[in-house]
Amino acid sequence: MNNSKTYHLSDSFKDFLIHVSEGFLSSEDFDNVYVRFESFSNKYFFNNSSESNLLRILSSLFDKKSFLLDSLKYEHHIEVVCAVSSLSNYLTDIIVRNPEYLYTLFNQEILLQQINENDLRNEIENSLSGFKSLTSKTKMLRNFKRKYLLKIGTADILGFRDLQNTTQQLSILAKVISSVLFDICYKEILNKYSIQPITQFALCSLGKLGGNELNYSSDIDLILFYKENKELPEIKKDYHEIITESVQLFIQEASAVTSESYLYRVDFRLRPDGRNSMLCRTISDYLRYYETRGEDWERQMLIKLGFITGSSDLFNEFKNYLEGFIYPKTIHSSVINTVQKMKRSIEMRLQDEKNIKLIPGGIRDIEFCTQVLQLMNGGKYSELKNSNTLEALSELLQRDLINSEEYDVLYQGYILFRKIEHFAQLMNDTQTHSLPDSHDDKKKLASLLNFDSVEQLQDQVGEYRKNIRKIYDEIVGTSVVQEIDYYQAIKFTNPTKAKTNIKYLSFGMGLIGDRQFDKTTIKLFEDIEPNLIDFLKTAIDPDLVLENFVRVIKNVKLTSVWYRTFTDKLFFYSFLRVCQFNQRAIDLMATSRKLADLFLSKQVFQSVKIEDAKVNLTDILFILSVQHSCGVIKYPEFSILLR
């Protein structure tokens, strides 16, 4: 990509360079060094921020003289610092904090050295041997992560590693650090109570970590189970309490933000029963859950199951038992329906149209296409049981489950979109998936990805999105737009407000996206949604019905209990009639949980005894008004009871 506008380094930068080179660089050598800085600043599309980063790096060096003298012999030294300065504020910060790390980047052999899991673990454990406290050990791990991220990220932006190698290296780094940190936390709790391990456990990865395809700024999804619970009478606890305390300490230490940044954002919410359940349970509890209550989305999730630390035998027992659940010999069409609904949920909540991960035709579409075909065919072809997206796509091609044209679109589209993610995340170590906003960053990205112009990059992204979505619709089926159309048959006075209310009822999401229902609640709403739509089609004021429905749900504590009760169609329709015809009852339910619970218990439909001293006047009026709205009592009887 040609830079149509030449960047000139500022007078301040030149003055800095004159000052630090004074006395040991001749005028000719100075000019050579300066020209190289100018050349590489243009190659990497410098702006003022990039130059500021470059000055920060050079100012932090312990031996500026040696750096400049070496740069006369090896111009790639200047290229490395210019590339990092332009393309990553995050890597710049690491060098400024630890300038000694910079010299490892100048040695291409070290830069290209592959991370080996066993060697990395040995290196960490040897380094940890000199530290005693938990604080000092976690500080050392944070420094270790930064050092290796700097190597991986620099090799990436210089084009020395392909995407698959980069994500694999990031995943190995995260696995080893997470494994070592959990073992430290586990021993910390055992030592706290002066006890020895009494049973086995397994800490497992899911998501991108499980698939060896981690981003620079990904959460890591984990679950943990143990062999059996045992009593520890000497400390008046059981093993469940010990391992749970270990998990809590691990989450705290991994997620803590300090001056050395943080290790990883850790997420255990994909465990059976989600965030409302215990952090860990026995292997029998988990297997029983998947056997009796496991849902289709959990089959999809478990494709990415991987081992982190603990007992590999226990992990293999768990994984082998679940093979039949994840990859049954014959699979029901509900799997496809589940994926459709999940994608609908994602796209309805989407706030950012530049989010390359979640937009229609984005990364998630590629992953869902791949995983649906794996679920549908993994029971027949064992080679499809692969947690890595790109490797799974290659296996699908080998089995003729996708053709070569589809493979090229999905494979190359995935690589392009993930590289865009990496560019965005490396810039500031933020969990973003969006195309850059500024034109300067767009130019940097286009150049990094070898496009001739920003427009060519944008055209390529648009072309991939269109073709990926076409393949997604062919494999997965009905797209989100078609599903949302069901509501378009309803004559809302204010469709925009109605859509906001539907989003809230579906996902717990308000105007600023401040709350989100768990997957069980979302699934329960999907079960009652067809009845809601049917009622709204004939409602006198469908806007009011939705508005009142939302008012009540916002006041209750356990939305899932209400939605589960609403699977009784007659009761649900009674509630919706109250939403339509009885504003007073809605006002009371929206402000009084006692009256809302009275309605939910269905006691409002029982006969009222006015003389009952336990029932106050407000309760009586509420019950009678609900019964009247639902046709349980007629107006004459209602009038008599009120006298």
C-alpha cells in the first residue's frame, strides 16, 4: 500500500536524537540513522501518537548509545521500534516499563522461537522458586505474561507468524499461566488449613482457549469438577468448600488489575446451571446434568472442551462419557433451531455495526456453520471432533461436507476477520472486535494486511460478509431478519418502543444494555413467545400490553419462575388480559412484590372471603379487580362484593 502523504518526524524528535547521539555519531552516521527512522515511520503510517510512542521507547532505553550504534549495522532494530510504536500502544507500554525486553525482539531466532508447553511450564516454575508469597508469585506471572505477549505480538505485526500459529502461541501461554496459577492457589488453600489433597479435580477450558485459538484480549472460559466430596472433620469442612475457596482465590488473582496489568479475565458462567449454581461440583453431578437436562447449546459449547490442570485421567473420563452427548449418532433438528435462536439473540443485542465478530456474516457465523456441521456429523466421523475452527473446516472439506468454494470463503474470511480483531486488541489491550474508527488506523490496518487501500480492505470485508452469510443461511437456515418479522404482523403504534420492550423481555436488556437474563430464562421466554405473539395480534392496544408486561417483570426477583409459570397458556393469557384492561392491578404489581407474588401463586383466582381478617382491603381490591379483568366474576357480583 502506497502512502500518498509523507510523514515527517517533528523537530522535537530530531532534537532528541541530536541530544542522545551527541559525541559519538558523526554527521554522516546521524543522517543515516535519521533517514532510517523517517523511512520506517512512513512504512508504518506514523501519526503524532506513533511518534510519541517512539520517543517513549527511546527515552526508556538504558543504553541509548549502543542502540543507535547497533542501528547503523542492523536497520531492522529501527524497524522493530517503529512497527511497535505505530501499531500497538499496548506493546509500547510493555517496552517502556521493561526496556530490557526490547533486545529479545532484535534477535529473529528468539522472536520466531515456538512456545513449547512443557518448556514454558519449566521456565515459569524455575522462576517462581525464588518467590514465597502469593502476591510476589502472581506479580512474577504478570511480568512473565507481558514478556511473552511482547514477543508474540511483535512477531505477528512484523508478519513472521500466521494467524493459526499466533492464536496457538497465545493459547499455550494462557493455559500454562492459568495452570500454574491455579496450582498455586490450590496449594495456598491446602496450606491455610494444613491439609493434603484427598481427591482428584480437573480444571477445563472452553471457548477460544479450548480451541487453541485465543485472542490477545479474550476472556478465558473455564469449568471445574472433582471426583467426589469428602468430609474433613478435623477442620469442620468438606472438600467442596476447599476446592470452591481455591477457585474463588484463582478468579481473584487472575482478574486483579494492578500496576503490572492483569493476568486473564476468568469466566466460569458456562458451568451447568450457569451463574446461579455452585462454582464447581462432582463429576457425577455434571454428567447427570448433561444426561438429563443438557441443552443443544451446551453440545455446541462442549466441542471446545480442553484440559488445563488437575487429573488428566478424570478429564478423559468426563470427555469420553460426554462424547455421545456432544456427537450423537443421529441428531435432532432442534440443534439447528437452537443455533438460529442464539444468533437471533446475538444480533438483536448487537449495538455496534462494526463488530466483526457478531455482525451478520462475521466470525460468529463462520463458527456456527462449522459447529453445526460438526454436531450433525461428528457421530459418524471421529476426525470432525476437533475444537479448532480452522482445523475443523479442513476436515469438513475432506469429508465433502462443504465444497472448495465454501471452504475458501469460510477459511479466508475467518483469517481476515480474526486479524482485524488482533489489530484492534493489540492497539490498546482492549476487548474489542470492531473495525477502527479513525482513518489513520484504517490505513495502518490496510497496510498491515497487504491491501492497496482502505477502500479495497472495506470492499473485501463486505464481499466476505455477503458470501459468509449466504453459506450460513444454507447450512443453518432461517436468518434473524425472517424470525423478527413475526412481530411485524402486529400493529404497534410505536414499533421502536415495542422492539425495545421485546428485547427486554427476551434478554433482560434495557436501553443501555445494563442487564442480561441467563440462558435458562432466555429459553423459557422463547417457549412462551409464540403465545405472546398470538395474543398481541388481536390485542386492542399491543403497545400497552408489552409496556405493562415489562413493568411487572422489572419488579420481580426471579424472572425465570414467572416465565416458567407462563408456560401454562391459560394463566399467561389471564396475565396478558390484566396488562391490557387493568392498569390499576399492573401499577400495584409493579410496586408491590407481595401482590405480584399473590398473582403468581394463582391465589388471585380463588374465592374471596371479605370477613377474613388476614386479608387487607388493598389485597381484596387487587384480587377482585384481577378476577373481573379475567372474567372470573361479572360486574354485578363485583359490585356486590365491593359494598
